[in-house]
Amino acid sequence: MIVDCHVHILAMTAAHGKVSAYLRKRPNVVLARFKFGIPFFGTDEQLERAFENALARSINQTPELDAVVGLAFDAVYNEDGRLDDANTHLHVTNDYAADLARRHPKILFGASIHPYRKDAVAELERCVAAGAVLVKWLPLVQAFDPGSDKCRPFFEAMAHHKIPLLSHTGGELSLPQCAPQYASPAHLELALKCGVTVIAAHCGTRSQPFGDCHLATFIRMAKEHEHFYGDTSALCLPTRSYAIPRIMRDKEAWQKTVHGSDWPVVSIPPLQMGTPEAVRLWVTERNWMRRDVLGKRALGFDAAFFHRAGTLLRLPQNYTPVPTVVDRRIVSTISSMGKSSPS
């Protein structure tokens, strides 16, 4: 089963979350709206539905994937567990993410729960019952220390339910940061000690040319901890692609990576190692989600890599992937790359 474990959802309406006025003006949000044909002057309901339709189209036009994890995104909470709405620029409720998963068979529910919430464990229980396959964090933005002992009860509940943690590591540019000091994967040691399977999003890479890099820490932890992995979301960006050859050369670290795209973040060719096939796909493939898959194949990412994420998720009992009808033109494109498709 091939899963993209890192796909974002956008909730524009108050019933489903929040996108702050500040964030709506950011270049990355403006680019996404332009790319997906989302009108600039529609109602929040229209914008939200247009983004959902763009997500559904991207998935349906990526037959190489069996499913994607659509990620909720919890609000910011302060030290005593109270909602900090002023510092919350992005919020996607668990209910909305779960509803999308129910309505779109190839979307899996990725929950997001701030560990400082007074009801954090209860919310985890609720999300597990609703079919959550992982929990997503971005501590730099959501303002908490993943290594704090305050997180221990939440980690113990996660371990009990055998649900993995997908936590951002490394730099961050898309969202305003409240706690940039928690960028290192080292802050996830407590989760591992509590028995949680951890996926370090972005493998600790920097988000800008002169930012802090925690790739070496990721590689060390991947070797030291059996249940520690890294996703390759956004690694096909010029600022992060330096990590690809280094990870691929390290056999132990390479075997601990999983597929994630960070959609709707654009996938751009790492020219310093790009093959002609990869460059051609990135230039001609307009679907960013599919471009990320095909580009990684052209760069040498193997079948085991693409299947690994599906082995880590807490999939619902008796879950069966939705069959995909592959367009003959797509088969021709794959064959022309000279690569064997993962089965």
C-alpha cells in the first residue's frame, strides 16, 4: 500500500477552523489559490470547497498512490492549556479532517492534538474512535515543547493505541513561529521512550539557505531508535534537497524514510542531482502531488520507500485501499522513465 503521509487541508470557515488575515496574504497561500483556481473574492465557504475539490482532483489524478493522509492542524494553547486564539494563524479541526476522510475514500484521517490541552487524552480517544491513522504536530508553530514531561500522559495514551506521531522537525517558513527552539528531532526522544512510533517530518532539514540544520541528528536517531522514521515531505525544494543524496548514501537512515509530499507545497527539481527524466517530469507534470511521486522514482527512491508509510499507520480494521483505474497515458509515462513501478 502506497501512502502519502503528509498532505495538508485548508479550512476557511469558522465551523471547520481558521486561516488568519495575516496568513491569507502570505505568498504561499496566494500561490496555492492561483495554482488551484481558487477565486480571490468568493465566500469562505466557496474558497474551502474549491480547495477541497483541488485536493480531490490531485489525489484522483495520482494513480500511483493508494491513499493520502489529510492532516488536521490544532490551534495554539498556552502553558496552562487555554486556547491562544491571537497566536493561532492556522486551524483545521479534527472533525473537518475526519469528515473529509469519510467523504473521500482515498483520504485517511490525520488528527492533530495539542498536548497541553486539558482534554488532550480525551480528544485522542475521540479521534482514534473516528479512525485517525496518526497524530500531526508542528511544535514551532503550535508553541509547545515535545520533550516536556507535560506530554508524557499523551504519549502513553498514544502508545496504548499504537498510533504514530508525525512531528515537524527542522526549519519552517510557511507559518509564523511561536517556538523555533523546538526544531530539533532530539526533542522527540521522550515520545520514543514512551513507546510511540515517531515520524520526523522533513528529516530535520533547514527551510532557508542559512538556517539551522538538524539532519545529522535525524540520521543519528534513525540508527539509535527502532521506531524512529523521517518523512521526505518538502525535500524536493531547493532549500531542503541537499539532504537527499546524504540520506540515500546512508543505508540505515535510508531504510527509515517514508513518502510524504507536503502538498500543496510545490515540488521543485533538485537540479544538483536531477536526471533528465526527473527534470522533464517536473517541467511537464502539472499535478504537484503526482510530480513528487514520479520525480522521487526518477531519482532512485525504491518500492520499499514508497510502501513504508503504510506499514506504520494505525489503519482501520479491515481497511482495503480503493482500486485505482490507471490512465493509459500515465502507464506510458511511467514506462518511458525506465523504472519499475512499486507493486
